[in-house]
Amino acid sequence: MTLLAHNLKAIRKKLNHTQKTLARQLDVGFRTYVRYEAGERDAPLRVLVKMSKFGGVSLEQLLTET
């Protein structure tokens, strides 16, 4: 699992969202979001920006070890 994947999962759990509901919030497909969390695919910048706003975290926090 990549650092980004780990951080996405941790933030999602902190927000008490399922992968399905968070995918909807980020305007991406469910399977696409699952791949982001599994580290199989890198999330594009537009998704990272939405996640940082929705999760109340900075882009730096998403991309670095916390």
C-alpha cells in the first residue's frame, strides 16, 4: 500500500464514510476509488484537491507521512 493509499483510507475512516459514499462525494467511480485506496492507481490532482477540502486536510497531509 502506498503512502497516499494509506492516507486516503485513514481519512475516509476518520470521516466515517464507506468507499462508496466517499467515491460519490469525490465524483469518481466506486471501483476507481477502491483502486486509489489499494494503491493500484494514483488519484489525479482534482480528486486530491476535493479530498483535502472534504476531509479538512491539506494536500501536504495527504501526500506525506502523518
